[in-house]
Amino acid sequence: MADDMNLAELGDAVPPSQDTNAPRGARDLEAVYDIPVTVSAVLGKSTMQVSQLLKLGRGAVVELDRKLGEAIDIYVNNRLVARGEVVMVDDNRLGVTMTEIVKTDRAV
């Protein structure tokens, strides 16, 4: 079961290399800071048959399973990590503001 944590609860993070009071485990994480990850922001999903997909053309509208204004899901390496809102970055670019972190139980 997932429970949500507000971003304000996280506080201002200081990189472990600059925090002399950081526990040794946090400083050891520096080894993974340069590993690239894939971040995806999912506006919504839709299911359709291949025949319907092949009929889509320019200007076609695909109805998604989300309502206008509903939070979008943010995935890192295909794992849901947060929810957020779409924002305008520049006049012609979109971005995502994270509004909540999704904390999941990782039973192995």
C-alpha cells in the first residue's frame, strides 16, 4: 500500500559532500549521483484495439483516463515516485511541478 508524503516534509536537501554532519551512508551515495535515469510524466492512459490505433490520423483525439486538472504520475525508471502538475516553463516548453512524493513499500 502506498502512502503519500508532502514535499515540504523533505526539507532542503544538502548534498552529502557539503554536509560534514551527513552520515557515512549518505556520503557513500555520491557514487550513484552521475547514473542516468529515465523520468516520465504520464498525463493519462487509454486502451484501444490495434484497428482503432491504425485509424488514427493527424488531429485525432485520444481520450485519456484522467480529468482536466487531475495530478499526473511521475515515474523514474518505470517506478511511480511522485505526482505533480503540468506547468509552462517558457513560451513554448512544458515542465512538471512535483506536488507529492509517493512512498511505496518495497517488499523483496
